Amino acid sequence: MNNTYLAHHGILGMKWGVRRSEAQLARARGHSSKPSDDKNEVAARKVAVKNRRTMSDADLKKRIERLKLEREFKNLTEDDITPGRKYVSEILSASGKKALTVAAAGAMTYAVKTAMTKEFNLKEAAQYIAANPNKKK
């Protein structure tokens, strides 16, 4: 490469002289613009667990009360969400069982046919296993 050659690779679609904001730079990097509160909270909890012997009784009571309140809040909100989750789970479970039953029946049917004729055809096996519901017999 020649030393007198200048190569510039700009950002596609970016206008000349326009600077990107911090939010745009953060999106490009894949980071959020603010530090994660959850990570800070977890780190603070870890430090508190390590230093629990040096904590005062008032600090311990305050932490225990906070944890109890968080646990109670979680239980109450889960009770509101649980019926919908349970319903969706039951529907998915039932449809999965039905699909697996149909596939297993098709596989067994083709296995018996293959054992009798001693011929295996992959396309035909796939047709038996993944039965077409729109197909009229």
C-alpha cells in the first residue's frame, strides 16, 4: 500500500459534519447509556452478606424487612400472572402431546410397512411421520 494513500471509512448514511449523540453511540456499541441498577443492587447485596457480622442490629433488621417485603411483593404479583401462564402452558402441553402422538403413530406405521416390504424411502417416511392434515383420504 502506498503511504500517500488516505482511506476514510465513514458511517453509511451519516451526513458530513454531523456528530452522533451519546445515545446513538451507546446503541452502536450495544450498551445502555445508564449503568444497570440490577447489577449494582446484586453487588451491594453480596457485600452486605460478606459483612453481615459487622452490621448493626438496626441495619440487619432493615435488610431483613426489605427482603421480606420483596418476597411478599413477588408472591402477590405472581398470583396475578400465574393463571394466564398456567393456561398457556396447558395449551402448549396438550398441542405438543397431540403432535408427538401423531408423529409416533406415523413412525410406527411406517416401521411396520418397512419391515414387511424391506424397503426404506426417506421421503415416504417423512410423509408418514409428518402427516398432512389437509390431505383427504
